[in-house]
Amino acid sequence: MSKWWIGAFLLGATALLLGLTIALDHGRAGVRVTVGIEGFVEVPAEDGSTLTAATEEAGSSSRTPATRRPVLESAQQLEVLVRRADGRPLAFAEVLAYRGEALRSAGKADEDGRAELLSFTGPAELRVRFVEDEIARARIPRASGRHEVLVPDGAVVAGIVRLDGVPRGNVWLELVTGPEEGWAGRRVREALENLGLSEPRRARRTCSAADGSFRFEWLPPRWSGSLRLQEETRLRFADGTQRLALVGPDDGLELELVRRGRSADLRCRAVLDGVPVPGTTWQAELVAESWSSNPFGACDDEGRFVLPIDDEE
């Protein structure tokens, strides 16, 4: 009788241990998961794979295969395409996304006019800036996904540069906003700017194309200022100066330039490993007995540029 009792006790203990082992294994393999981002959570298994995660909603449970994805994927990126009024992309414009007057996100358009910004919830106002001037605004219902902003045409200063009556490329021009200032006024302004007591005077720069054309776009409607040649060049306007005052925007300028003194052109080409480098910028240092200069410019599509060698009369 005692042997039978001892055998039954051992059998029951063995069954209990087996039940505990199965329960522990089941608890290790299954994980109870509450609803996370987008209704599922990724649960890694011991072997590095991804387990199926159970989600619970309103008392019912279902099993959804969990996929590996960033936790913040629900915050979709904000993509803005900036285009001119004629549909062409506007490159290198700044795009800023506002909620009210608070800046929430910003980016810069690439060569295709495409800017990527961090998204945020709710509506937004997009503001497009070009050389510090705001040129367009657009309201969007949500600050995520893809949107397009069309920039209307604005005021322009444009025209053609000629030297001795021939269209001239590689001439750097600077467009300055505001009235002409003398030497003393410029020194005072620069001192105030260096001390942070006034905003820097704004200027735009461009280089004339091979056909002599140049263009400054999206100026304020009531803009006025001056057009200048770089100080290092020995080129002058027809009146002998390097500055041309403009009372307002003008898209039909014909700039007739002359050289100061006799000159010769040194024709050059920029190459890298024997291959022409198009569009690259260059700068040279010219030194003579009575003068020195540091002209600079940009190469054409075949890496060529012209270096003027001037002498005093």
C-alpha cells in the first residue's frame, strides 16, 4: 500500500513539473502586446527574426505580422516643388513652413526645384525666399506629403553687356539696393554692421553669360539702387565710372563698357586630369609696376575663360 502511494506521489510530481515547463516555454515564446503606433509593435525573437505581435482593440484580439520600420514613419516627409509661373523649376530658393508666425521647418530647393522639409501635424503656410526676399506664399491643409508652389513673375533688372560693341561674357555685376553712398557713408555703414547695430546692406551678384546677357529676378516692385562692376576689374562704363544708378527695375539695359588703358586678352581653359571643367569659378592675381588686381570670373560650358591683361596709358 505504501509503495502504491509513493508511486502515485512521484507520478503527480512529474506531471506538475512537466506542466510548469510547458507554461514557461509558452510564456517565453508569446508576448502580450498592446496597441502601438499604427496598431502594431515589432517584437524580436531570440533567433533575431520578427515574431507576430498580437494587438488588442475593444476587447478583441487579432494577429498581424509585424514588419521592421522606423518608429516615426507615421510622420510623413514634407516635399515642396518650387516652380516659376511658366512651370520651370526654381533652383536654390529657400522654403520655410510656418504655423502662424512660428517657423516650424525649413529647407532649400535643389537644381530641380525640390525641397525636403521635416513634416508636422496640421496646416501650414509655405513661404519662398530668394536672396533674402520673400517671393511667394501658399497655404497647405497639412504639413506633410507633396505640395507645389508657383512663384509669380516679379520685377527684373536685366540686359546685355558689350565691350567695344561686342557682347562680353564673364563680367561680374553687383546689384545693390538703396541710394548711392560716398566713401565716408560707406565706412560708417560698415562700422555699424560690424557692431551689429544695423542690417548688412544687401547685394546680389551675377556673371554675364557667353552672349553677354545677365538677369536679376524677383526684385521688390519699388526697388531702386545701382549696378556695379567689380572693383578689381579695369573695365568701366562709358562715362568712366564703375557704378550705374537705377531709379527702378529695367529689363532692357544695354551696358556699353570700355577698357582703361591698352589691353590684351589671355585665353585660358580650366582642366582637371586633362578634362575641361565647365562652370567653375576662377580668380587670378595680376601684378605690374604701377598697379595690381585680382580679377575673377566663371568658365563657360567648355571650361574656357578670358583673362584681360591691361596696362596703364
